[in-house]
Amino acid sequence: MHRIINRRLVVLAAMAAPWFCSAQESTEYQACDAKATTQYGINRCASEEAARVDAELNRVYRTLVAKRKDDAAAVEKLKKFERAWIAYRDACFGAAYPAANKQQYGSIYPMEVDLLGAKLTRQQIGVLQDLMSRQLDDSQTEPESGGSGATKAAVPK
């Protein structure tokens, strides 16, 4: 009975792989993947892609924190948000690959996890960039005199 369930999980994972791995991979990943001739090589390409995207996330996050460095409460909320996103990402991995023994997913498991992680990380980069542009928009609007609370159009500084 367990073998039937395990086989069904593997088949389900294989069917879901295109959904998880259909992110907009970089040209570096595409070139690496095109040259890879073994699963080990493909896994390496995916690992490098995940590392590239993670480095970009760290760059964007550090930039956003630096822009808000004068507001300790905002920085703390950003840190809390990022920790929550990490928990979300890890929970997504767990939901996608729930088996305790990950070997049952086969040799493509590392590639799938790396590409799913890269996809989720790209989404988070977009969210952080949106927060950065909102912060920039907020800093470029000045309240009107008279205390009405309305704002003028963005004023470049």
C-alpha cells in the first residue's frame, strides 16, 4: 500500500514540476541548462540560478533597509516581514514535497527545489521593489500648507 502511495506522489510531483519550474529563468540558467548533459549538471545549473536570485534578493533587501535606516520601526517591520517570507517559502517547499524521505522524489528533486525557490524569491524581489518604490513615492510628496492632509504631486528632491 505504501509503495502505491509513494509512486503516486512521485507521479504527482513529476506532473507538478512544470508548474513549479516554469519561472522566468535567467539567460545564464538557460545557457547552462542547454549545455548540461546529466541530471547532476542540470541540478548544478538550478543551484547556481537559485544562488544568483538569492544574491539579488539580498541586494534589494539591503538597499531597502538602507533607504529606511532613519526609521527604526520601519526597519524592524521589514526584518519581521522578511522572516515571515522565509517561513512562507519553507512552508511552500514542505507543501510541494511533503515526504520525510526526499529521496523518493528522485534525482530531479534538488533541481525542482532550487527552481521553486528561485521562483518564490523572484516574487519576493518584486514585492520588495514595490515597497521601495512606494517608499520613494512617499518621500517625494509633500503635504500642502493649511494642514488639510492632502498631498501635492510628487516633488523630485
